[in-house]
Amino acid sequence: MYDITKRNTFCSIKEWYNSIYEVTENINLILIGNKCDLEDKREVSEEEGLKEAQIYKISYFEISAKDGINVEKSLDDLIDKIIAKKEEKLKNKKEDKFLS
């Protein structure tokens, strides 16, 4: 998550991403631009956020934690990704067991 009103937080995404993948590659990620309620103070465009998310092949949401804008939608997306990964693991486990 970065703050759309502070470009320096946006510029840290690559560093955060690399830090996460130093520890694990088996993780679900989404990119969130917070404070979309402060449009008049915006330093990072929505297009920049979308472009960055495309680089990492992850979903992108602009939210306002203060006003609750897109908070539920972003969490639902992350939960869906977690469930899909879990179901894929179970499916693969069953297939492996069947082939054994």
C-alpha cells in the first residue's frame, strides 16, 4: 500500500516487492493506492498505479481507508486469490494421490 499523496511511498514499491520475494514467492499480493479521497493532493496518478501493478502482474485498487471507498472490494479480491490458490493446491494434491 502506498499513499497517492506522497510520491516517495509509490517509489518504494519495487523495494517492498523485492523484500517480500526474498522471503517467499508463495504469496498473494495486490497493490493499493490509499487516500483516493484526497484527489486535490494527489501526486501519483491512477494510471501510474495501474502500470506498476501490471509490471508485477497483480491487481490494483485505489482506496480510501478513511471513507471506506473500495476497501471491501480490494479485500474481497485478495481473499478470492487466496481461496483460488488453496483450491489449486488441494486439486493438485488429489491428482498426485490419484496418480500414485
